[in-house]
Amino acid sequence: MNKRLIVATALASAVATPGAVLAAPNPAPTPPFKAEKCYGIARAGENDCASTGNNECAGTSRKALDLRAWIYVPEGYCRRIQGGSLRPRL
């Protein structure tokens, strides 16, 4: 499958469902594609979850680019994104 299509689908689904993510008190559901957690790239209020203690989870990050908040990205893409990390940073 075309990688651009996968990335576009992932980004479109993340943008199209912010209301559903905001209502969830838990981590966002695992996407239907092979994904990895990418820390440090989520915008405020658009995270899929976070590592211990800094927010309630999906859609609750108060700070953009929080080094402990993560979003799902297609597998293998996190390291390609500036500021992205496969592990939370303090």
C-alpha cells in the first residue's frame, strides 16, 4: 500500500475526530494500521495519551510538544519527524 496514503489516512483520522478523543478518559484506541507511539510532537489537546502523571490521557495535554505526551504515527515514521522520540523525555 502507498505510504503516502497511509500517512494521509492517519493524519486525516487524527484531525477529523478531536471531539471523540477529547471525550475519552483513557488512551486513544490503537489505529487499524501498524503504529508506534511518538513522543514530543503532539499539539496541545491533541495527544493520544501520555506517560505517567502529566495529564489524564487522550486529548488532555495542555502543552504543545510535551515531551511525555504521545500520538500514534505509522510504524517507522517517528524518527523521521523533527522532535519525535520513541521514548518519553523528561
